[in-house]
Amino acid sequence: MPFRSEAQRKWMFATHPEMAKRWAAETPKVKRLPVKVKKRKAATRPKR
């Protein structure tokens, strides 16, 4: 699974270095990662 952000990459290398190495191999080198990724809004249910 590739990294989604620089923050995720830093946290993963600090807490799970072996898994982070596998993820780093799957992350494209040309892709510039954002510093942080904003959380998605929850899907809203249609009103009745």
C-alpha cells in the first residue's frame, strides 16, 4: 500500500519501520506527497 502523505510516512517509519520499508517500495518516486491529507466528510443520508 503506498503512502498517502508525508505525515503518514514519518509516523510509519517511527513506529513500524519494517512495514514502512515495504510501503516505500510501493510508493512511486515521482509522486510528490502532500504534507497532510484532509479527512473526508461522512456521506449524508438523503432527507425524507
